Amino acid sequence: MEAYTGFAEVYDIFMDNVPYQEWAAYIREILAGYGIKNGLVLELGCGTGSLTECMAGYGYDMIGADSSGEMLELAMRKKEKSGHDILYLLQDMREFELYGTVQAVVSVCDCVNYILEEEELTEVFCLVNNYLDPGGIFLFDFNTEYKYREILGDQVIAENREDASFIWDNYYDEDEEINEYELTLFIRDEEKRGLYRRYQETHFQKAYTLEKMKTLIARSGLIFEKAYDAYTREPPKKDSERICVIARENGKGIMEI
């Protein structure tokens, strides 16, 4: 899970097309439908805290957990500017620990796809179930097999910005259902004008189907509620690239959305 080290420095630059505010509004609407309009919410894989900040702005008491210290350093800088009372934890989602329970857990930007073994993802779901209040809600998204096979697989994506550039090579192994990202970064050196530092990172993500997610959710003790085509109220389609899943802790009856 050693990822987002060199990339952390320029992560927000290349992710400026992600509609975090829209995603946060969507998540708030979903949570409100289950009666969760405030209180403690945990974000797993919070990265640089973009969504965490949005949710804190809606009045939630946010906890952000991520395994990258470099990403959390940037999240802390945002926290200093916003003044939001956010607790950040340097923790791997496969073994995160909290002091108590939370009303909801959220995870966006396909963080769960970084869990390559079904047993480990089941453990993540078990931990979520353990730390949710009775009837608490878990909302996460994941990249689909269709996206890895048809959109990303064996594609090269490159982008050039004034302060940084990247080359992103994708290789999708259909037998292993693993997408490998070879990421090469060129980041401007602030101290040496005209020079760029070169970084290389390799990321791996696992392709999961919705049916597999439902199976792992059931194994963990969580109850599957609904699934939507990414950040809409439409059902998943054969060509959905991202799917949002809602599950809840098996504690008490919850109103339907």
C-alpha cells in the first residue's frame, strides 16, 4: 500500500476535475435520508482532505484516515486554513482503530479498489461494521471491471501542467482482475529554476463486481441497502464506470430512501 508518496505533492493539481463539493452534497443528502444530519463521520482513504473539508463544512464532526503521511500533511494544511475541527489519523483502512463508534463511514475515489484480496476487503467491511453506531451507514464507491477493461486497460494517459507533468501507463490483467498503474511524475524544483524532479510510483487496483461487493458486505455482517450509478439515483448499468454502494450496520430498522 506504499502509494501517493511523490504524487502526494501534486495530487490536488491533477485531481482538480473531481467534483468533491458535488459528491459531498450527494453524500449529505443520502445520510440525511437515514436521519444522519450531523455527528461523527469517518472518511477512509481521505487523502489530502478535500472531501473531508466539504463534509466538515456541512457540520459533520469529521475523522479522516489515510495510510499516506504525505497526503495527510497536505490535509493538515487545509485544516489550518479552514479552521475545521477535523481529526486526521495515519492508519491503513485494513486495520484502522477508533476510540468509539461513528454515525457513518464514507470512502470515495475508488479507495476500496486498492484492497487486492477479498479477505482483506471483507476485514475492512468488518471493521466498518464494528465502528458504526447501531443502524449506521457506510457509503463507498468503486471502479468497475468495465472501466478497467474498456476505459483504462492498456491506455497511456499524459498531462502537462506548468508546475508538474505526468505519464500514466495502465495494464489490466483480466485473469487476475488487477489493474496496474505505472505513474511517472515530473515536478518543478522550486529551488532550482528550470529543473524538474522525476518520481515513479506503481499502483495496483482490483476489479470487483457489484455482486462480489454484495457478497463481501454480507460476510462482514453489514446489510446491503442500495447501489447507484456513480453519484446519481440511477441503478448501475453494464457500462457504469463507478458505482456507489450504501450499506448499514445490522442494528435496527432504518427508514428507506
